[in-house]
Amino acid sequence: MAAVAGYLTSAGITPGERVAFSLGSSAELLFAVLGAARVGIIPVLLNANLLEHERDALLADCAPTMQILDEDALHRLFAARRVEMAPWPLTRPMHYTSGTTGRAKGVTSGVWDERTARAVFEDEASTWGFSADDLHMVCSPMYHTVAVRFSAGTLLSGGSLAILSRFDAATALATLRQVRPTTAFLVPTHLQRLLGLAELGPEERFDSLRLLAHAGAACPPVLKEAAIERVADDVLWEFYGATEGQFTTCSTKEWRERPGTVGRARPGRRLSIEPLDEVEDGGDGVGTIWCEVPDFARFSYFNDPAATEAAWRGSSFSVGDVGTLDEAGCLYLTGRRTDLIITGGVNVYPAEIEAALLEIDGVDEVCVFGLDDPEWGQRVCAAIVGAPSVDEERVRQASRALLAPFKRPKSVYVTSTLPVGPTGKVLRREIVRHLGLDLG
């Protein structure tokens, strides 16, 4: 880390400037990210699966002083004189999210002083109990916020990491058996694949784990129960959050006492619900979720003051999700951000996919939506109106040049019309009924 800090500072990069990374997960990438962050240089972590034009659009937006886009460039960062760093990261890595619209926005904290940096570290470490005895299994790619959060918290607490360069269920099982990590984070898709392995014994338990955390998408109760049976009591924890910040934590005990909850507010936070407008409000307590946070948890959207202002009300922020709170302060989600699809734990926004599919010759109208899927949580689907030459296979083929794999529609429905409201706006909530899809 100190060598990376030395390389970047000797190159004249100063606190608050950005260095962009677009690489697969590795120890070297994590050390580079932490080396930059511990001298106040903001690492920007881009999805390594983006197509070149998608990546270039984000690079143009964040305007990094340096780009690290291949392994050779990454290795060069370590060939420098070591310099002194702060004990904790002085900034959070900047990740891109589409927030409540289809345009990707970078989420950034700016640069903290050392006192604030320590508070950020201690908040995370105390929530999850990181210690020098921990060995964390890294399953998610490092362009996900949670991978860096858990990895950094473990390392800076004196613990160790077992990093999977990409998730493979068989490799994860072998790691659990042979390396015996104490903590791990998996999205529900990972859990589904791991627990579905034929070689996993019916009575086999992951008894080295003190913490198995999951988030990123709704977890089917049958899958969650299956995971609970593989670990010791109260090892499986869920949390709810977003790139912008974390809202809740939920123990196994709490979830079983209150089925469907995603837990109570994290320490130092307070949840509230803003009722929906009269058209949407059914009088059932459902509303937009707001979370009051400490000053150190504030964020902004890079170069987007309007979106930042809309996200905050005093010391509370919202990402537009809706839900309810019970009398004990437990949160229940009733809907994710407007139009958001969460597939395999990755946020996908229909507006971006629709814009890309409209570039296909002969496609006139598009409505992208998500359907529940036992493996992915949700799968990306597209309803297409177009010329007679447009069919499912043509859309699939064309999307390969337009969209990263995780954004490509897994199901394409060619239709003569789309459902629209009185103003002509496509009614995404009506698309399943309009297409006559049987979801039973």
C-alpha cells in the first residue's frame, strides 16, 4: 500500500483527485485502492465487465488524473518508494450507481480528516466485529462497494483475506472446506449456486464461519432457511443498503421472529418513512425510506449537485426505495428504487438498456423490466415493438455489441404495442399483464 501511495504522490496526484481502476478482483487491486485512499486520493472502481464505450463514458464523467486499466499498469504502482500513510482511508472509493434515474452517477465522500476517517473505520469494524483473528472470503467483485468494505475492514483490523478472482461455487466450497474462512459475504445468487452443488453433503456445515452476510437482492425464504441450516446459530446476517450508504442489519434470530424484515437501523442511524402521495398511498404505512446518518456517512453525487440535493433532507438521505416500519423499528421492503432491476446482486437500470436497444435497426419502442428468477433474484427482460425483421435472436445478437453481459436481456418479448398512460408514457408496471405472462 505504501508503495502505491508513493507512486501516486510522486506523480503529482493530490488529495481529492481521482485514479480510476477497471480490473478484476485481486490482492494487488485492493492494496492499490487502499494505498490511494490512505493518502486521500479517491479510487474510482469501475465494473470490469463494461464494454469499452460504456467504460469510456464513465471515465469521461469522473475525469481521473490517472487510469489503471490493465495488469501491467497496476503492477507499476508497486515499484516506488514507500511513503507514510494515514492509519485509515481518508476517503471512500467512488463507485457508480444510477440512483433513482438511468444515468450513472459517482458516489463520493470527498476527503476526510483523520478523526473522521477513524470514525468511519470504527463504525464498520464495530458493526461486524472485525478482528485480527478473521479470515474473510472475498466472493464479490471489487467494483461492488461491499467487497472493499469487508476486505478493508478485515485487513485494517489485522485479519487476512482469501480472494476469489471471480465467483465459482465449487471454488467457494473448496475454500470453505480447506481454507476455513471466518467471514464471508455472498449475494443470494451466490448462495443459490453454492447450496445447489451436488458435491455438497446433505449434513455438511460451514462451521468455520462466525459471520455469513448477504444482501444485494431479496433472498427467498427457502434459500435463507437452507443457508441458516449450514452455519451455527445467528451466523447468517442480512443487511439492507445501497452504494450511497447502509441502512440496516438483521440477525437470524430477528428474521425468524419477524419474517420478511431486513432488520433495524444500524448503530448511529435512524429510519423514517415518508408517506406516498394520495394516488399511490393505500393507507398501509408504505412510504419512501429515509435514513438519518452521522456526519461521517454523508455522500454526494460527483458533479451532480441537483441529484445530491434531492437525495438529502438535513442529515437524512433516501435512494427512493419504499417500505414499512413496524412497532419495533424493523424495516420491511415493499419495493426497490423505481424501475430498478437487481440481477445477481448487480443494479441494472432499464433506462440505460432501453437507450441501447433503441440503437438496433428496426426497433421502434422498448420497455425493459425485471421478473423474479430463482437463480438471479431478477432477470432482465425486454418488450420490443419494431419492424417485422426484429425478432428475439436479432435483439440478443445486437445487444452483445451494445451492453455488458449482466445488462443484456435474458428474455425478449416481441409485441405489437406497449401499455401507455394518458400522456403517452409507457406504463412499466403494466407490462407483465399487457404481455399476458403467466408468473404462476
